[in-house]
Amino acid sequence: MKILIAEDNLVSRRLLRTHLEKWGYKVLCVCNGEEALELLQQEDAPKLAILDWMMPKMDGVEVCRQIRTRNNNSYVYIILFTAKEGDKNLIEAMNAGADDFISKSASRDELKARLRAGKRILALEEKLFSNQEKLRSEAMHDQLTGLLNHAAILDLLDRELDRAKRDGTFLSVAMADLDHFKHVNDTNGHLSGDIVLREAANRISRSVRLYDAVGRYGGEEFLIVMPGCEEKAGLAVAERILHGMCEKPCALPNAIVPVTVSIGVAAMNFEDSEAGAESMLRSADLALYQAKSSGRNRVVAAKDLEETLDNAIPQKHMDGCRFSQGRFR
């Protein structure tokens, strides 16, 4: 573990360094508070720091305050190292954000024990952070396919839409629905259907660009968000998905089944200042419906739909249809 020593006294600094390197630490040394603060703000900063209370330019207490008030990537365990003693100084150090307070007259064994305590606390903090990240990831991803789940992909769409409007860039979305998926479940069972869904998710992910986002919208339906894509470029991505999906059948335990997909693509309309995620999704949804109605296994652009398409689709189908699952067969 890396550890920072901030000490202006050359003899004390060398003595500390000798002990710490003997105990297996990788030691970085500075001689004033400003250098300590700058180093502790770096991305790969030490997580343990021993700061002298009295230093040039900025004392150890002020370094503590600055570190605790800034948004750091990870926690730094700080020990104030000082000739000062007494409860008053201890309280001041702790109020400034120090984790521990040790006198320069303390024994080498006491310092070693306090550092071990600091390492245990940092290990617990790292484990807690790792668990939080795992829970956050699980909350955002679909358990079956590993893609972003419904809520997460919609949240990402909102953020990309805001960014596109702010920067004046393009944004396209594609709604993709597996063809005849109900037949797969009815004929081969739902476990086989899960295999098809996972394989479909993998094929879609391999077909999009690195900066595109793919989410499981519901059932056998997927939403692809494509930043920087006007509709023509969005259609090109959708065509790659189409061909990648049907290039070979999906192997099930007891069968080989073909997998195809129908896709509707819509782009943000800059002429409509009120355009939002809902209108984009509705346009892509209508294009997807048209792709299904036209024979499946194809891509349809929202702009190519006839104005009369809304009247051609029964209203009972459109009411709340965006959030239904498995509505297309």
C-alpha cells in the first residue's frame, strides 16, 4: 500500500520513511502542506497519509480540512503526526477530519499498530464501496440478458436527448422485437426462450457501435439508443443488427431455431423544440409495428411511414402499447 509522509523536518522524514519501507509500504514524501494536498488530489493518490501538524505553506490540519471538503475519488485515511499533546489538540485534529492523532514521541510499535488499524478501516471501506457498486449495477441491469433494464435504458435516453439538444447533435433510437417468439416458448419451453433472448442480446450488442446503448425494453423487445446518429446512420446500425441476428440459427438443447427481428428506427426532429423521449419512442414503435405488418425481418424508418398510419392501427392497440410486453408475434 502507498503511504504519504508530509514532514518538513528532514531527520523525522527520513526516520519515518525507513520504518515504513521496512514494514512493506511504498512511501512518497513531501515537505510542505501544499505539495501534500496536490498529491492527495491525484487520481492514483495514496490512501494512507501521515501529516505533520506544523508545515510550511499549509499545515496538516488545513490539509485535512481541504481533503474532507473536496469530492475525492476514494477515502484517504489521515494520521496527524505532531509534538502537540492534550485533549484540545486531539479534538481540533478530529474536527478537521483527521482519522488518528499520534505524538512524535510515540514508540515505533505504536505507529505500526495505528497504521494496521488504518489499513483495516480502508479495507472495510473498499469492500463497502464494492458492494454498493455491485448493488447499483444489479439494479440497472436485466438479470437474464445482462443488458440495461427498462428503467435504466429510459434514463439513459433522457440524458442523451438532453445532451443532443444542448450540443446540437443527432440522436436516433431503434425498437427491435424478436419475430415469432411466442412460438419458440410454446414449442420448446420457456427455458429455451431464455436461451434465445440471451443469444439475441449478445448478437445485438455485437452489432452496435461501442458508444451505443442497448436495453431490454420488455419481453422480447429491445431498445437501442444511438448518440450522434441521424436517421440514415441509425438505419445502418439497425441493418447490421438485422443481419447479425439472422446470419445463423440459435442452438437449443433439443432443436435449432431461426431467429429474426423486426426493427423500427426514429431520429430526433430538431424542428420540433418540444420533441422528447416519449415522441421518439412512439415514432419508433409505429415503425416497428409497420415492420411487423409488412412481413417481419426488416427495418422501417419512422419518417417513411404514411401520415395515415395512425388511423390504420386500431386505437385499442396503441393505448399504452409502449409499455406492454410480447405484444408482437
